[in-house]
Amino acid sequence: MIGRLAVRSLTAHPIRSAVLAAGFGAGVGVMAILLGVAEVVLDQAASPALVGGGDVVIRMSGQVPARMVLSGTLQATALRDRVKVAAPWHTDELYLVRDDGTTVEVDARGGIPSLERALADNETSGIPAWSDSPEDEAWTNASPEDALRQLDRFHPIPDAPAWSNSWAEWLYFNGRAADARFYLTFLVGPRLPDGRRAAGVRLQLDRDGQVESFTASAALTDEEVMRAPELTIGANSVRLDGLRYQIELDLAGAAGRRVRGSLTIAGVPGRLIPPLEITGAKGWRTGYVVPVMSGSLDGEIAVGNTRAGASAERIAFDGGAGYHDHNWGFWQGVSWQWGQVQQGDLSFLYGRVFPPRDAADPERIPGFVGALGPDGPLGYATDVTIIEQNDERGEPKSITVRGRGPSLDLSLRFDVASTVTSQMTQGPLANGVNFLQMRGNYTVSGTAGAQKFDFTAPGAAETFRGGPVSDRSSDKP
């Protein structure tokens, strides 16, 4: 019935029906052409050949610190000679005012002349007067040293009254030599009543499974804090010279013991993890960056009694391996799982943060595993399980980490050899729980990128007991 009505409607007005059919056909044809053209335009817009050639086009928003990308991972040995930088550009609306007062809107685009010329841009190549401004030169000449200093800077305390008393930021270093390891923290906490910031240094020296701690404290002004990563706390300091962290120590231990010494950890372009930050309710935030995933370590420290005539034992770290990371954030109610291991020129890192529940849901914060080789990142994963097996005292005896992703399928087993337990009852990290710093051996197997791994090496790990992590320390991830 419906079909018969449609036929009669069309045959009753044949000319109108023919025109309508032709119009619909033309419309469908034009739409098909436009869709085809649009697909070609999108493909060409992403084509590296249109921005000077290359294997990959990297597009960055204005919020991305470009020099951290260009001077960090892209400076790895395998990539450094293959990177060509296309000038960042900005479009805006300008108006040309004629002599008679009328205006004409003009589309304008600005870029960096020297980079445009390097990519054979016809528009800039014929105008010698177009030269780089000082701001352009600062952007184009960013070095790995500049990038390292930028990503390792300290942050002003955010305006978040609900958490402000727990803000802390620290530089962490560890290193190992043939017969010793050290774990070193330069920490700056929240504001004191006089407006200065509480600060402290802690060194843990591990020899043959015996751990000895040394500390110092001071109060710093905001100006002194914001000079970081160049930081001075009492007679202890960190200085950044190029890619080398130069550390001077003078710390007190128990029973009149003291440690003095100088250490140097050298970073490598591309062997870093860029800044990661998690935010939550009421302005809560926490962040993490690894400026030196694996670097050469040199220097020595002397340990001894302060009494007159006492001799000092010297511990050499020349030719050792070092690591450096940097943490910041609000730490009230926060705990974490973390671990790191090095083997030759390979580095592996895992971690997971558990925020307070009134800031964010801990169940929705993923963990991560990352692998770096001598020429830069090998792979990473955020599909991660971290399982802690306890001993009869409720402390970890082993930790198993599994990470799976498109570029990584890795298993790390950490067997605990020694543990230092700190009760977190004072200061910005006070959580009312126990903080466990562990030393032991990792067994690493799996793949990252195109490489396979199967080795055992010494490493470190951290976790908590009495807080959120304890709920995840059984056989369940």
C-alpha cells in the first residue's frame, strides 16, 4: 500500500520528481567528495614531509614545557642526530588600517625564523631582516643542562588550606659501590611560625646489611628554597654543574659518630622520567620526576668518631652507579609503593601512590613500571600489580611486580635482605604508620621494547605498614 502511494506521488508530478532526484544525487555526490578531500587534508596535515621531513611529528600544546621534551629523551644517543625541530608557531588576528580609516582583517602567523629556514621555508628564507629574538634563541638553544635544572626546580606551596601543613619537597639520591650503598634525602617541609621552612638532610649508609643513619637540620627562607636544585641545609649542599650533581656532606650520627664527604652523580641526556603529577579534591596534589635514572657515581665519605685523635673510615664510591629522583606534594594520609634496580646500563622503576580518600579514590590511581636502556626509554606500563608477601612479623619478605603494556611485559621479584622502619609520627610526612625502606635483590625477567631480560641485581624498595598499602600486602594485587 505504501509503495503504491509513493509511485503515484512521483508519477503525478514527473518534472518535480526528476528535479528533486537530481538535487539529492548532486548533494550526495558533493558530500562524498568533501569527505574524501577532508581525509586527504587531515593526512597531509599530519605528514612529516610538510614540516621538513622526518619519521615522527610531535605536536605540543602551550602548556607543555617543550624544552623538557626536546632536551630530554630526544637527546638520547639513538635519536639526537635524527631530530629536526619545526618552529612552534602562533596564529592571531591583525587589522590593517588604511589611510581613509577603514580596516581590513589580516590572518597572521608567527614562528622562529632560524628554524623555519632550516626546514627550507620559502617565506622566511628570502627576508634577511627576519631574525631570531632573544626569546627565540632561548627556546632554540635549550640544552640538556637547562632542561635538567628546569625539571628539578622546587615548587611554591600551593594555596590549599586543607593540606598546607603537610607540604614537603625533597631531592633523593642513592648509589652503590662494591661494598656499600647510601640513601640520601634533602627535604624541605612546610612553613614554620616565623615564616621560614623546616629543612633536613638524612643519610643512611648500608654496609654488609648494617644500616647507620646520620642527620642534620636547619630553617630556610623561601629565597633559599627556590634556588633548588642548588640547595644548602646547614653544612650540607647540592650543586648542579652541567649534568653533574655535586654533593657535600657533614652529618651527625649516634654516639658521637659523624660522616663527612663529597659525592658526584652525573646525569645522561635522555635517561630520565619526565614530571608526573596527580591532583585531587581541595587542591591536593603530589608529583614525581626522575632527573637521573642511572648515572655514574664518584667520590668518598669518611665515617668516624668526633673525639680528638679518632681515625675515620673512608668509603670510596668511585666508578659506582647513582640514581636521583625528586618528590613534591601534600603528604597527609599518603602512602606509596616504590622500587628501583639497575643492572649495567639498564634501569627499572616501579611505583604506586595511595592518596587520602577525601582527596582521591586510591583504587583509581594506577601503578607504573618503566624501563630505560643506554639510549633512552625501552618501554613502560600502567597495567601493574604489586603483591607483597609478609613474614611472621607482618613485614614484607618479598615483593612481586608485574607490568604489561604495548611496549613492556615485565616481572620483577624483590627478595628483602634488610629493612629500616621509621615511625611516621612527626613532620610533614606524619601518617601515623610505619615507613619501610628495604634493601635486597631483584630478579627481573621479560621484555621491554625489542629487548629480553633475565638477571638478578641489588636494588631498593619502599612501602608502608599500618595504612592503605597494608590492605594490599597479601596475595591479592
